[in-house]
Amino acid sequence: YITAEVPARWFFFQLELKSKSKGRRVISLRECLEIGKSIGMSESEVKAALWYFHNLTLYLYFADILPKVVFLDPQVLFDMLSQLIAVSYGGDRYDLATIKSLKYKGIFNRELLDIINLQEDGFSSDDFLKLMQGLLIISKIPPDTKYFIPCVLDTIDDPFENHPGENVE
């Protein structure tokens, strides 16, 4: 296995994050900076520690997409994305047009996120959309509030099967 030397303050920072977050899965960068400051870390050192923990997938910090949000539990993102994808399988909470649009076209409206209630304390549905776009998981369809998520679409088993003009023997 691999060993790495990590500044002791980073280790204490990690312990303080767990302790002071009180079980929350998402916290603000501002809170992280306050925790870091309480143990003598500068802003740049806190951001470096977050980047290090991000690369270990211990915490997730997408500084270039959502610079003010830190995920203490990466599972929260998978849970939210799974909830969105699950709509394509139906359910009583969604109208048939919404289900068909998502399942057969990979398209959903912004309002669907409000129905699903995709938010976590400190992380809104709009933050979710911004992050998913930044990670290239979804694309906005201008000028509306519609989005495309290709991972919900069915795959083709054999794209060359019954292809016109091809006689394969």
C-alpha cells in the first residue's frame, strides 16, 4: 500500500470537520475555513487540504464548479443522481409525460428536481444542476429549463443488426 506524509494539522482538520459537522453530509467552504482557522490553518492551507482529501475521495470539493460547497459524504451525490435516474422507471409522483420524456428522450425539466426534492442542507437543486453540468453528466438545452441526461437512455444491443444496405454473411 501507499504511504504519504501529511501535515499534522490536516489530520486534526479532518477530525475537526467530522466533529463539528454533526453528521451533516454537506458543509460550506466558509465553515471549513473557520474550522481550519481555529487550528491555525490559513485559507490556502485549508483549500490544499480539501484538494488532497478530494483526491483521496474522502471528501469532495469541486473548487472550479462549486467553490463554496464541500461534500463530507460523497454518497450524497450518488443518492441524488440515483433519485433522478429512478424517475425514468416510473412512479406515482410523476406524470406519464415526465416519465416518457426522461426514459425515451433523456430530457427532464428543472421543475422535476423540486418534485424529487433534490437538495441537502447547504446544497440546492440549482447547485446540483450546476455540478452535474460541470462534470458533463447532464447538458442544458437552451433556452428553456430543460436538461439532457444520456445515461437514462436504453442501449442498442447490436447497432449493425438489420442495417439497411449491409449484407453480412
